[in-house]
Amino acid sequence: MDKAEFFANARPDTQGPLTGIRVLEATNYASGPVCGMILSDLGAESVKCELPGTGDPNRFVPPFIKDQRDGESSVVYNTMNRGKRCVTLDFRKPEGQELFRRLAAKADILIENFSPGTMDAWGLGYQAIRAIKPDIIYTSISGFGQFGPLSHKKGFDPVGQAMGGLMSVTGEAGGRPLRAGTVIADDMAGWQAAIGTLAALHHRDRTGEGQWIDACLTDSQLYATSYGIMAAAECDYIWQRSGNAIGGGAPMNTYKTADGHWLCLFAPFEKQWLALCGVMGQPELASDPRCADWNARVANAEFIDLEVAAWIATQTADQAEATLEAADLVAARVMDFGDIVKFPHYHARDMIVKTEHAVHGPITHYGVATKHSRTPGGVRRAAPLLGEHNAQILGGELGISDADLAQLKAKKII
């Protein structure tokens, strides 16, 4: 199938399946912005509120486009906030809180990721917003949730990975626990918050009822721990760090090719192992007692890795991939992000896309992971400049006059 066939029935009058849904964000750093980004990618109209003068702290996190440290050029901020509009608003002050309530009254969804209790202290918590918008879907994201003994505890991505089990199983056997390379705890909290928000939106569409969504870093990590919790509780099996292996199977590792690339190979199951022995020209390994079954291969994983590494070292990456795929084996070269931005398949899948930035012109983003054949989403615009849409939203949509906007700015409310 080609792309044109998949999207043959796409509607031209939609920005995605969430077209018409209005989102209000009081978000910063990563998990909250990621949740809002997902909804925006799927067609929702998101308005992000940031403090005047400084904005989201991620605006000043490197690296910076063209090395410009101006609050508009952080790739971290620009990645997580594409597709949104931005107003500056100090909702710590009564006048800012009133403006926020007026914006919330027009929203379907509100996302916030301040520490539990913060929005309540500002008079902007769920119950306060529900009083003016009864069907609001109010999504809160935090380190440890809105209730529980640790709900007061602050959390960033490394804390989520550390206390959610991921760090305990990441690293080489016998080595220290390691953080995963990406900010996966932040991202997954954003993903879970978006999933919960969409489920609540479906419920509201059926019943008219809004509700409060509670997502957090640690719960989101625990939800992705595979068999770890059940194995510990029911089998007294504590998952240990084992490098690239999963559950100790072999071979599953990365191996260096003749032309200097790394190749990831996964062949721990019997059918795969037998096929790999044939591909390597070593059918005798199939009957070798050290490799006779899963447990034997686990016990002798180092020996197996040496055999596989010796064969792959004679192949270029292209040769090894082609040979292994022809034998129906799962293998792929390890790609860095320099490789990824040039990879034809990802361009064909619209996973490498460009949008027009107000300062830098066309900039590159990852695309939208899920494809909708009838209502395709997309990255509609680059991340906003700080306060870029104050006049459009506060003036045009809330009806505040230019004179009053100027006064609010002078008082540092906006």
C-alpha cells in the first residue's frame, strides 16, 4: 500500500479527529506540554499560558537553534509545544486568575502539571473550574499523583525512572542502574494523561459529564513494567539488569559490522536460533549442548554472543540485514538521530516534517505517530513565541480592549 491509497478518503475540512476541541494549558517542563502536544497534533486547538517575562523554563534549556539563547530557540521547548498558541498570564495574581477562569470557561479540556495543591491555592483547582464549567475535563499531571503518602513529593523524569522500576533494569549486569537515554518517564506521563483525557472526552460526549484526570510519572512507569510486578509478587523473581537481553534470552544484543555500524539482532526463540545457525554456516551449533534450549543459551550467552559477533564482523551492515531478513530473522542497524533525519522510510511516513517558525523559518520536527485515514492529524504550526497570541486571544476572543491590554502588561499580569 502507498500513502495515497491509505489517505484516499481523508477529509479536507479537518485538522484531525479532535478538530473543534479547545484545550487550555497551565503547563511547563515536559509531561504537561507533551500531553497538550499530542492533543494538538490530533487537531485540538491548544492555548498555553506562560508567566510573563520568563515563560516555560524549558525555553532556556539547550541546545538552541543557531545558538540563539533568546527564549524562542530551545529545541526542547520547540519540540514539545508545536501546534499551540501562547498567552502570557500571571495566574498567581488575582487579575491573572480571573483571566484564566474566563479562558477555562471556553475550554473543553484543561491541562496542568504543577505540584498537587498549587492550582487550588490560586483558586484554579478542579472544583473551582468545575463551578464555572461543569463539564470540564481537568487533567493534572504530577510526580506521584494527587493522593497517596508521596503526593507532596516533587518529581522529574529521573525520579520517575528511579522509582518506577525502569532504572533498576537498565544497564549492564552487575553495573550501576542507569537512566534510559530519553526522558521516557516524562513522555509516558504525558502519553497516559492524553489517553486518560481522550477517554474522559468520550465519556463526556455520551453523558455530558466532565471529570478530573490524575496522571503521574511513577504510575505511568509502573504501567509499562511488563511482567516485573507480577514476577516479583507471584514468583519471587526480581528482574535484574542484563544489558540488551530481555529475561536473559540469547542471542539478543548489538554486534559490530565490518563497516563499523552496530546491528541489533533478536533471535532467542528456537525457530529463530535454528535459522540463525544456518545463516552463519554453523548448523552444528543447533545441537551443541551449550545452545540446546532457552535455558542453555541463557547460561552460555557469552559464548553465543562471541559466535554471532564473529560472523557479523565479516558482514557489512547492508549485507547482514539483507541476509538475516531473507531468513525471516529480526535485525536492524542502530540508528542515531543524524541517521534518522535522513532516513527515507521516516520521510515517507511523515515522521520527519517541517513547520515555519516565526524567528527561524522552516524547522524540523518528528511527525505524528498515529495515522488516521479519514481525519489525519499533523504538526500544523511551530511552537509559539512568548505571548505571541495575547492580542488574538485576550483581545479578540475575550474582548479586552487594547487600552486594557496595555494596562495589564504594565502591571505584569500579561
